[in-house]
Amino acid sequence: MAWSTFPSTFPEPKDWVIPEEYHETAGYALACVLMLVVTNAWLDIAWVRHRWRHHVLASKFVGMIAMTCCQLWVSPTIIYGCFIGFSNGFADPRLHFPSMRRNPANPLLKWWFCITLTLHHAGGAFITNEVLQPVALNNKKMWDIPVPILISALCELFAWFTDLKVLMRTAPRWFNWAHQVAVVIQIASFVVTFLYIPNALNKFALFGTVIGSASWLVAGFIGFKNSTFEIDTEVDLKGSVARIYHKNRAITEDTSVLPFIQKKVANDQT
């Protein structure tokens, strides 16, 4: 009997691919894994790790500038800038395994925040893509987005703004409470979207974003630190290397000396 007469036990070529309805979910899962990989590789560089706050600050600027450009014209390229903002510039110590090992907190707690915050970072980027891509392709404006989704986006922008002020060390104390209120409003907006606008967003990305936002609130209430936990015993037994560097070299201080300033100082002294 010829070999070709035997029934094939292998599936057809069309059955070897992931169904189209799962493409975005598969991409979301892979993005979470790659975000962990890139963050760990990036923060393994000591120069970056000791300045992780500066990288987070830069990522928020990039994200907010991208959203500002969206008011002029929604371009698909802007989505990449938003993704950099959501990923914290791949410099989030809570996703960095060596920093997690140095963290004295409970291992289950550390891994919980690592996983949920990764889901939040990647989920926020995927939701942004789902929302802005149709707007860009159909040449519409951001204000054509459904109101609950628009409110959640505005809450995210406000959260980035408070992060900027905190990292610049110019934030008033009430910003912490305002940030938490914005996150609560964002979670409520996403719940409304899930219940009343079915199939508007990928459910897995939406769930990951919401659970990550809720975890951020819990972390703030229990005092879970965002730190590399690298201790400099010669300076401060409780302060991390990155925080010491951040305090000693404030971004808001200009230590440069210009020629005309030197001349003025010299004249004052004479």
C-alpha cells in the first residue's frame, strides 16, 4: 500500500497557527515576558540602576509629550512613546529580580507586585494601542473615544504628572492623595467599560491593567518601597545607593557656572 493512502495524523497547515481572535492576547503575554527581560537586563547596568529615577522621569516626559502630540494628530508612531511611559523606561526596580532578592519583604508579596505591575505596564500600553489605533486609521480625534475610556486616560496622565513632580522633588504633600484618588477613578472607569461597553477592549489587557492599579494602591497603603535596596554602609544604613544619588544631585538644582555668572561673583567679591 502506498504511503499516500494512509490517513494523515497531522493537522492541516491552517491549524498550526494561533487563531486570530487570540493574537492580541498572545502578544500581550509575550510583551509581559519581554518587559521583564528588558527591565532586568537594563537595570543590571549599574550606571542605569543608580539613576533609575532619572530614567523613569524621562519616560514620563516622553509619554506625556506623545499624548500632547495626539491633540494635534493621532499618529500610530505616538503609541510607541506612550508605551515607553507605561513601561517606566524599563527602569522599574519592582520588576528587577536582583532588587527583589535584596528586598526584605515577604517573597510572595514581592512576586505579587512584580507580576501585577508587569501586567499593568504592558496592559496599559495595549489598551492605548487598542484605543488610539482606530482613531489614527480613521483620522479622528481623541475626543471621539468613549467617555469612560477617556476618563481613565486622563487619570493616567494626571498620575504621570504627579510622578513627574515627585521625581523632581517639587510635589506638595497632597499630591500623594490626589494620585490615589485618580487611580480609584481610573479603576471605576475601567469597570464601567467592562460592564457597559462589551468587546471595546481586550479583556485580558483590561484585567491586567485594573489589577495592577489596585496593587499599586495596596503597595502605597502597606508602605511597599520602590527601591533597588542597594545599601551604602558608609553613608546611610537605611538609604539605598540610588536614593542617596538622587538626593545629592537634585534635578532641580543647576550647578553649572557660566562665564557671566563668574564675572558677577568676582565683582561682588571685590
